[in-house]
Amino acid sequence: MTEIVHACLESVPLGKAAAIELVEAIEPYLEWQSDAAYKASPSPDYFFPPYDMFAVLGQIKNDLKADNYAGELQFQEDLYLKVFSAGHDGHFAFFPDALTRVF
């Protein structure tokens, strides 16, 4: 059953213009994250690797423009995993609909 559900989600085409608008709308939200500079260049004893949320979001936007996403699910997975989940911060969250509310 899970294979059928996953195949269904993978079949959803990417709404490229809306996806770019979403990425652009997220950037001001990221600017409110007070530890963005620290996470981009953390101290050596920090638990997680360096991560530049603005650079990652910019790469996702470039990937959208270059048509590097096969569909909506792949785009939303990248957005969640690379921008938000990689921050390891429960207060810094965004849950894309294809990953959370699709059914």
C-alpha cells in the first residue's frame, strides 16, 4: 500500500511558478531566525555541521528555475529536509502540504 501512496505523490507535477513564489516568501521568515549566522559558522564543539539556510534556499530556487525537480514531492522534500530539518531546531519549522496534509 505504501508504494501506491508514494507513487501517487510522485506523480504530482511541480507548480514551478508557485514553488518559486513560496521560496521567495520563505526568505523573510528565515531572516527572523536569530541563530542563522551561528549555524552557518558554528563553534567547533557544536553538535551539527555548518549549515547556511540562505545558501540552501537559494540553491533550491536555482534548482526550481533550472527544472531540476521531477515533481512537487521532490521539491517539498528538499525544502523540508535541506532548509528546515537541517536546522535541528523545533522552533524553526515549516511543514509542506505534500509531506503532511496531502491525504
